[in-house]
Amino acid sequence: MHDPTVQILSVADALDDGDAALIKLHKTCCDPGRSPQMIELAKTLSEARRRLDAVPSNPGLAGEAIAHLESAGAQVGRLQVGCCAPNRMPLYVTLLAALSEAQLRLSASLGTGH
């Protein structure tokens, strides 16, 4: 059997990559009106991480963590579509890939992945 803490750390590593991309996006965004959306995205990621941290002792929270990852993905999509700077697109790609990787790793650790 796999150590759930190690598996959760692997998922957290993927989220770390997403957090780093979000920080860069927030720092380089030229539209202050988008800042509240980025702050809301950071809160969603924080909620996902909070539930993720509790999964080893309460596996039932995995579904909630995944729901928050999905919500974060939708928020990233809205931000990306409204972005005026093509040079920031790679950061959005990195962020979405990190969310997907976190979800895939979490699902695999629960035995529900494909």
C-alpha cells in the first residue's frame, strides 16, 4: 500500500507549480480590475490545498479537493480568455497543466484514475 502522505505531497508539488504561475500572472497583469479575480483564484487554490492536506486522515475530502481544482480551472479559463497579453499565455498553460496534474495525481492515489 502507498503512503497517502507521500501521494498528497506529490499532488501538492503540482499545485506549487500552479501557485508560482499565478504569482507571476498577478505581478505582470496590466489591468488592476482583474486583481480581485486573481485573488479569488488564489483563495480557491488555498481551499483545494486545505482539503488536500486533510485527505490522508479523511479520504472523503478528496472529492471536495477535486471540485475546488475544477473551479480553479474555470477561473483560470475566464482570466485567460480576457487576457490582453499573448506573452502571458504560457503562464496560463502552466497553471492549467498544474491543476490537471494535481487532479490526475489525486485520482490515481485514490485508485479512481484511468
